[in-house]
Amino acid sequence: MSIESVKAYLKTKGLVDRYIELPGSTATVALAAERLGCEPDRIAKTLAIKLKSGRLMVVVVSGEARLDNSKFKKLFKETSHFCPAEELETLFGHPMGGVCPFALKENVEIYLDESLKKYDIVYPAAGSANNAVKIGIDELSQTLEADWIFVTK
């Protein structure tokens, strides 16, 4: 189960105390911000991308940021394509509304977008549509060992 794998991952990183389970859905940026009592841009939205070449990646961006397709294509030499909802669990390990940068399948690349750097604390999902992780931006970067990129508008 996605939630259990995220909790186990967070435990190995000493971050399980940052896990938050919430009543009601956090499947959208607006719902997550409302439930967490923060501005929508602090929600660390995880975009699941499946390229035509077969590469799988997640790009974590601030809640109100939008992917800039020309920046993405310039960096990765391919056009971005969001993974179809019915393939998320199989390919990435998490269901729609719970896609997060934690406990992903081994072949998934992880990137953090510069749009997150304006905040000290952000809230990525944690494997389901009713949870999150309260985490410092530096902790997120160190935990994921992900590269920073700039692919948002």
C-alpha cells in the first residue's frame, strides 16, 4: 500500500513525525491548502511525467506553478506528457491524488523545481488523497537527493 511505503520511507529518513493524516480529501492543491491551513503555493505538487522514450520522472513544483513546456523540452530534449491516471500506481507506486516524491518505484527520476525555493516549509502529498508531509525545503532536497531544475512559468 502506498501510505505504508511512504511511512516506511519517512521512518528510514528520520522524518516519520512529519507525516500528517487529514480528514477529507487533499487531492487538489486547493483542498490540501484548505485542510492544512496554508497558502496554496506551499503545497508541493508532484507532477508524474511519462516521456515517449520511456523515462519516468516526477517534478515537484510549488502549488500554483505551471509547467513551462518549452523549458522542459529544452532541458530534457522531449515534450512532457503527464502519466495517465490509470497507470500511476503501476508505474510510480502512488494513486492519483497521492502522488509524491517519496517511496517511488526504482526507475523514477526525481527533480525539484526552483519554484519551491521561495518557502522554508512545504507540504508534499504522502501516498494518498488525505495526507501530507510537513517538511523544510532543505530537508526535502537532502532526503530525496534530487536535482534542482527550473521548468515552470
